[in-house]
Amino acid sequence: LLSELARAQHASGDIDAAAQSARDALALTPTDAYPMRIYASILVDLDCREEGLSWARWAVDTDPFDHSTHYEYARLLVMAGEAAAALPVAIEALRLVPADADAHVLLGVVLGKLGRSAESTAEFEEALRLEPEHAQALASIAAYEANGWNLRGAFEGFNAAARLDPHIGDEVAVAAEELVVAPGAVDPA
């Protein structure tokens, strides 16, 4: 129950209360990977990246067969700018749940950060095959469309993603700003 409270507080932006609730949950169940994952995410949001990554790694070590521990650790590694370290962790998360669209999207993000665009796009497409209305996969493919100057495809993808998930709007706005061509610039197409 304390873990769920910490998660809800974290989601609502009450980071300090979330951290305390997560610590309280860990005091009651110190070997439970779930509150470890939540606490790790909170620590990263509090700019305690190294400590957060340590907790995430400990969660993986505590429950190596739970895809969520691998997923969260890989996600936090990506947030910390450590895509190369995230790759084997994301692959393991996907190995544990091969039909999980979110795991495919995470692997796609990692591969994209490593400059492996074709493999990244294939992961986003697999996520969409598994879950045709996966907003993050749609937005990610739209970003690749934008980079390739397929502005119509990018616009359609971003629009579809924003309709499915209103929270993705910030990502769409950032990507749309990147589509604006600077004065005097020439479309390479």
C-alpha cells in the first residue's frame, strides 16, 4: 500500500512525500523490488542519479525475472544518458516479455540513442503491431519521419499520438518546433 501511495505521490508531483512513502515501504519490505523501482525513479527525479541507478540495479538483482525491474533500470539509464549501458538491460526486459509493446518502444528508444535508426524503427513498428494505438510508438515513428523530411507523415503521426495520449503533447510540441525550418534553410528533399 505504501508503494502505491509513493507511486501516486510521484505521479502527482509531490516528490518529497513520494520519497518518504517509498522509504517507509522499503523499511517494511526491504527485499521487495517494487518499492525499490519506485524509489529509484524518485531519486532520479530528485537529481540523485547515481543513487537512483544503484537502487534500480539492486531491484534487478533482487528480482531478475521481473521484466519491470529491467525496464525501469533501462529507462533510468537512458534518462541518465547511458544508452550503451541500457541496451543489454532493455534487451533482457524484452526477452522476459516479448509481446510487450512498451518493452519494444524502450528498446527502440535505446537503439535510436545509439544511432541505430533502422533497428529502432523496427522496434517501434513491432510495438504498433502488438498495440496499434501505442502513442509513444506513433510519436517515435513520426519523429523519424520528421528527420527524413516526410512532414506529412510526421504531422499525421504526431496528431495520432496526441489524440491517443494527451500527455504526449509536450513531446509533440518539441518535435513540431524542430520541424520549423530556419529562415534561408533549404528542404533537402
